Amino acid sequence: MVKVERAVSGPAAQPAGVAWLIAIGAWFVPGVGHLWLKRWGRALLMGGAVWASFLVGLAMGGHMFSLSTGQGSSPLLQIPPMIANMGSGLPYLFCLLFGIGFSDNPEQAARATYEYGNTFLLIAGLLNYLTVLDAFDIAVGRKP
Amino acid sequence: MMLFAALAAIVFGAVAKDTTSERWLYGLKVFAEFMIIGLVLGWLLYFIP
């Protein structure tokens, strides 16, 4: 009888340092972690979903959070949504740097899609956290 | 709401489960759950002043 050995499919685990770099890259630019791992389909689907959510949120006139947008309340209340927004990585930092989506003007808040936009922006960041964890799990070999 | 449900379902489906068919099924399930819960909550809140 011939013994047949089947190789375990899936990529070899990356060294821990590289896996962390992949995770940071995945956070910084949504989709890059999976591109790095040559998971084209996942990069397109997951990164695309994050980018789409972020851009739709901005187009709807959504508002992002930072510590400076207290609106008279405690800046501590801004921390949870800020953490969610920060999950978007580079798009969030770009908007923070150029003041896009951070202003508190009444005209923007009066838009019918304002709250929808907020939600899309929050969800973009939260979905990207899931994407980062997925990329990290693949990189360390926990996931095929 | 449909766009939101679709985007969330794509990521949830891609992250969870092991096989492609399981991922598709889970993604569709998540999409359906978001839609059904959204519509039910929408109608409930419609009657609450």
C-alpha cells in the first residue's frame, strides 16, 4: 500500500514582527493587510466594504469625532465614538488633518442624511478593526 | 439600511466560518437579520410618539 500524505493548505505563518506590521498596515490603510498576505478576494471585499462605508458616510455629511469636538459636554464622551472612527486609519487621519467631516455647523447637522452618515463613518472604523484582526490571524497562521 | 446591512454582512461573512459556502450562508443570514430587525424596529418606533 502506498501511504499518501496531504499537505496542509494555507500560507506559512509569518514571524511575529511581520504579523504586527501587517496588522498596523491593515489598520492604517484598509485592505492593505490582506493585500500583503496576497488574499486578493478578502482585500477587495473587506477593504472595499470599509472604504465604501467611509466614503458613503462622508458623502452623506456625517460627522467624525475627536477630543476637541466636545459640543459643551465632557470630552470623555467623545472617546468611544472617536475610537470607532479611528479604526478607519489613514482616511480618518487625513480628514482630521484637513478638517474634513469634523466641523460642527448647523447646516450639516440639518441634513436628512447626517445621522446615517455618522453611522456609516462609525461602522467603517469598527469593520476595519475586524479586518485588522482577520489579517493578523491569517499572518500568525491561526486561520487558513 | 440595505447598503449598511450589505457592507456589514460582507465583512462579517468574510471573517467568520471556514468554507466559502459557509461564509456565503452566514453573510446572507447576517444581511437578512439586519434587514428584518431594522424593519421591525422601524415599524415599532413608528407607533411610539
